[in-house]
Amino acid sequence: MKNYPEIEKLIPHRKPILCIDKVISVEDLVAKTQYKIEDSCLFFSNGSFSELGLLENAAQSSFVFLKFFFANSSENLWGEGKDSVGFISHINAMTVHFLPKEQDEIFTTTSTELVFESENLKICNVKAETKVNSKLAFTTEMKMILQTREL
């Protein structure tokens, strides 16, 4: 198993909005991540990780892929000298089978396809599924946008 950097070095998100603990793998267009549900997370409510939390976890997992996709280029997607914003622009499909509970470990797999790229804009199609104890909890298909500009 490959050792990946700490998640804070890979994506710009921080607690309490951070919804990934570690990267399991990044191969080809697929990223796999893990997150243990904590009650301190912004998306934890009424004893469960919310639908919005599942969606945000999928989005953050796709950002992990983007970081590795552009790792060998001179382009820095976020960090010092950059003003970057990423967001979900369209949800094509979303199914919630059940909501994970506190202390559940969720495992998310995303497949990210870069469909448009310019100097300051990336548009991606993302398919994601999240499992708890090998049981499918959530699936989605969405379009994401990453905008960057120099400070």
C-alpha cells in the first residue's frame, strides 16, 4: 500500500468541514478515501452524517484526484499565491440508501473525468459511491468546477 501525504497537504479543506481522514489510493481516474464520522464535523446532526456531508465527502474525494492529476505539471491548484474556489455546479443523480452514524468509517470511491480545462477553470464529471461496512450508503453523479487565479 502506498503512503500518501496527510490530507491537509492534498486539499484546501480544514475542520470542521473536512470530510476525509486519509487517502487509500489514487489510480488512473479513481480516488479512494476513508473518513471516520465524528460529532464535531459540521455535517453531523441528530446522530448521523447528513446527506450534504455525504455529497461534500464525494466532492473532497474528487479534489484528491485533481491534486494527483496535476501533480506532475507546473500548475499549483491551490495554496500560496492562489485564490481558488471549487464547487458542485450540477447534481445529475443522488441516492442516499442510509445515513452513517457517529464513529462509522465511510469509504468513498470517486471516478473523475476532466471535461474542460483552461488556465483558470477546470470542469469535471464525478461519479461517487460511499460504503459503510461494505454496504452501499450513497451514490452520486455530479459536475464540479474549480476556478483559480493568481493573487
